[in-house]
Amino acid sequence: MANPRPGHVIAAAIGVLVGLGVLTATVTTDVHANAQDRNEHAALAAADKQLSASRLDLAAAHTQLSATRLDLAATSHDKAITTDHRTAVQASVTSTLGQLATTTKTLSNRNTDAFVQHVRIGTLQTCLAGVKSAFRQTAGQNNSQAAQDLSAVSGACLTWAGGSGGGLVYPFDFPDPDIVLVGNTYFGYATNSVAGNIQIVDSTDLTHWSAVGNALPNLPKWAAPDATWAPAVAQIAGHFDLYYAAQVAGPGGGEECISVATAAQPQGPFVDTSTAPLECQPSLGSIDPSPFIDTDGKIYLVWKSGATGHATIWSEQLNPTGTGFAAKASPAPLLVPDEAWEAGVVEAPDLVTSRGRYFLFYSANNWNSANYAIGVATCTGPLGPCARPSSQPILASSSTIKGPGGQSVFTDTSGSYWMAFHAWTPGAVGYPHSRDLYLRRLDLSDATPVLTPAG
């Protein structure tokens, strides 16, 4: 996907928590710092106004709490703000949580049994306590502990968020997910967040996910800090390769490029010793890398270049270790935007083969809106050509999810296909709200892929 300049946020639970969500997002890059300050003040003013209301009847409280949910995130970009600013934000969060506690007590006293039964105050408080603790750890630059704090309350937060509606499995910010199965464990990688440059989670049942930490602790010298996103991992020649997008550092930098890091195990740490990017197309930018291993063992890298109106998805053969391109290889264009719903954008490619067919899944439209969606093209091989079987996306916004995208396809222990993707929560679309992790079953038995609807 196009670089969102990763910065992640604890977004609104109820009206009171709008302030909390926007405040946490201030621990982000310099690019968004000023905008976040404005968001904080506006959100706090709204929260204070709501909290000052003298009467809030039970029916209204229940309706509001049922209609909203808690988007949870934290970020490791402590260097992007000053210590004084971070302290002030933390104090504001503490104050807001105190106001929430007062409001909760008032509402509970009105009709304790009915209120607790319907909105599960204890579950909400457990979830909030873990998020607050994670924020404190992040502010103290203890990202590993922050990840553990979020994992500890993942179940409570998922329960309070309404369970697995739409396929929700991890109620924290997890953009551009990529999932691989190693043995009996699933490892998920995503754009940087609480744990560091590339966040990683794991699961043994695809339902309960725990944060592992930072898959890529250190960046190569050419890469700018706090600007890594869209990771993808493949097991190649007895090791694991992690492909990711980054920005070139230094004067005259800022160009978006692709690099690769390696590790002996799927949880890392991945190490990138490169002195230059793996792929960097001048004036176009190269992002959203995704490895593909064909049935003959040949390895390819698929990625996206170009801004809106000039976007192209490419494929090129890699060498046997996956750390460089094959001799005499050259990139082949696979797809350009030509459907109205794509709005000039095709990105986040993921190439899959099944029963002799090649499917190219991709995201299109504006990543920061509910118009973002997932499409598919069929290809004659890993270097194309490719064509769309339909003029419509295979997954778009609905009543349970908004702006799905950043997809990746993987198989479970039985060999069945799944699609992982991120999506906004209805009513909380666009930055600085978070994009949670969703999973749905995928049927590739016919010429047109079918995603199993989630309840």
C-alpha cells in the first residue's frame, strides 16, 4: 500500500475515549506531530463536553457502548517527540481515564445489574488497563514489555469489541499483514507499531494471537528510522527472508525502496546488512514487496511502483537465496489500474498459485478511506500477463468492516487457504484510527476466488 507514514493510535471506545485514542497517536513521526496536536485538543474538548453532561440515561449509554468499540494501538516512535510532550500526553491520558472511571461509576449506580450485563464493564476495564500500561511502557521506550501488555489483554479487548465479527481476530493496529505457517505455529508480520520496525505476532489456532516483539530490531544505514512498512516473509533455502519497504535516509533522501533481511527462525531477529536497497525505481518508488515461490522452485518478487494514476504492479525473478535478483532478470509489468473502483491505484500485490492457476490479489483506491478494497487478477504465470475476471472487487466495505486491504494469502495446517487483511472499524475510518487484523477462508477451487462471508 502507499506509505501511510506509520503512526498508530488508541482510538475511540465511547465518546469519552475519543480523547484517549487521539492522544496515544501523538507518539508518532514528525510528519504527523502537528496534526496530532490539533486532533488531541479537539478530541479532548469533545470529551470534556460529553463528560460535563449532567445526566446520561442507561438506554443512551447502552446504545452508545454497543455501537462503538475500542481500536487499540501503540507506537515506538518515541524519538519523534520530546520528553516534555510525551509526559504531557501521558498526563492527559491519565486524566481522561479518571474521567471515564467516574462516568462508569455513575452509570453503574443507576442500574448496576442491567448495565454490567449488557456492556461488560469489567471486560472493558481490563482491556483499558492493559492499553494504558502498554502506553506507559512505550513512553519509557520499553517496547518489548508494551507488546506483552497488549497481548495480555488481547482476549478481553476482542470480547469487548464484539468478538470475531467480520473475521476480526486481533483488535490492535496491524496494517499490511503477512502470515506464514512454520510447523504448527502461524507467524504474522505487519507495518511498524508498538514493538518496533516490523511487528510480529504468533498463534497456534488462528484465533488467539500474541505479540512477539520486533522482527527487525535494526535498520541498514541507508534506511531512515520510523519508516518501514508492508513486510512479507518466505522460507527460502533453509532460512527466512523478510522483504519490506523503507525510505532512503539523509539529504536528498525520502525515496521509497525495498530491502530484504534474513533470519534463521521465523520470529527473527531479522538482519539486513545491505549497503543499498534491493529495488529502487528512480522517480517511481518501489513498495509493497511480496515473495512468490513457484511450483518449480523458482522465486519471484512482486511489488508496486508509481503514484496515483501511474501505479504498476511488477514481478521479477530472484536468485536461489532470495536476497538478490537472478542474473539477466528484468521486471515485468503485471497490472495497472483500469477499473473505476480502483481510482488510479493498484498496490499490495500477493501472487498465489493453485491447481495450475495463478491469482494476483491486490488492493486499490485510497488506503485512508472506506473506498479501499481488494481485487484479483488471473495470470498465465509469475511474469504475466494478467487479466481481471471481474470489474468489481472481491472484498469491499460492509456493515462490519471498512476499507479492507493489505491482504496476504496463506494455508493452514490442513492445506486450506485463508486470506489475512486489515480493515477499519465502522465509525472509525482513516488515520489516526487503527486497522485491525481479520482472517477469512478463501476458496481457490474455481477460476474466480471466493471469500467465505464471516458472521
